[in-house]
Amino acid sequence: LTLAVVLPERNLTYPWAWPRVGPAVGLAVSTVNSRSDFLPGFTLRWVFGNSEDRHGICSEMAAPLAAVDLQLAHHPAAFLGPGCVYTAAPVARFTTHWRLPLVTAGAEAHGFDDKREQFGLTTRAGPSHRKLGELGVQLHRRFNWTRRALLVYWDEKVDDRPYFFAAEGLYVQLPTLRNLTVMDVVFRDGGNFSFIIQEIKQKGR
């Protein structure tokens, strides 16, 4: 029984990087194989595919190619990872097509909540930005913030855009409150902060 692991091989800026997760995978496999009552008649093993590009960044090209290679060569029973949003999405679409479960500690974006088609076999073991949005809704109800919400966040359209996807959870959930206007202000490194402050003054009232 084979578990296919698709994770960043070296970049420790990702919490799900292989040097962090690998020892736990090895320990879990050893524990399962040492217990005859866990998977009777089966021996569990793992195979690895790297989701990084040559710069060590999560790659939406490298990850699905690694997943396809592992599927063709090893016919795994399940996938572990990827964690980054842009790498997890195409791999999860493939694993749904193959009717194989995918478990990830990442993939926090709101879109992964869609279990009807693309991500029906994807399980997230970590937090999701939908839950952040639901928390925002509860805070607005608790403090009776009923008119306007302004989301201010940093976004560079590179790598995994964590702040964009965190804000997305709030942006999607807050409008469930009646008559609440939700607006956003995006800033980047080297941006005009005077302009941003003016935007906050105008949009936040």
C-alpha cells in the first residue's frame, strides 16, 4: 500500500516542507507496519515527489507533474500534500479524477471548500480561511458592526499569496451579514502609503 507524498523538498519557510514532515511520515509508516491490527495484510510504504521549482518555491507546474509521475510509476492509494494553494489545487483536481484521497495541512483558500466536484476527496488537516471569515462574521455580530468592513492587506502576486487568501475568507463570508458593505485596500512593497491612508479614510467610513 503506497502513500504518495508531494511536498517542498528543502524550503523550510513552508511549515509542510519535507524536512519538517518527513520524520513524522516515517514514524507513522513504521508504527502502522509494526501493528498487525492497523492494516492487516498490507505493508505501508511512501514515495516522494518534490513540489518546488529550481528556486525552492512552490510550483504549480512541478507539483502536478510530480503527482502524475508518482501515479503512473507507483499507483498510490492516497496522496499527502501539497500544502501551498497554487500547488495543491491542480494536484487535488487530479486526485479527484483518479478517485484517490488527498490529505494536506495547507490549502487554506476558500475555494477548497467546494466538495461537489473539484475537491471532493481533499481533506485539510490544518486551518482554513473560511473559518477566519466565519470568525469575522461572529465578531461583527458581537460588536454590532453592521455598516462597513474594510480589508487592508499586503499582496505580491508571487509564491503562495497568503495574505490575499486570508483576506478572501473574510471577503466571502462578511457579506452574509445583511446590508454590510465590504471593501478592500491592497498594498505592496514600495507602495504609496499616503495614498493608502487616504483610501482607508475614504472607504472606511
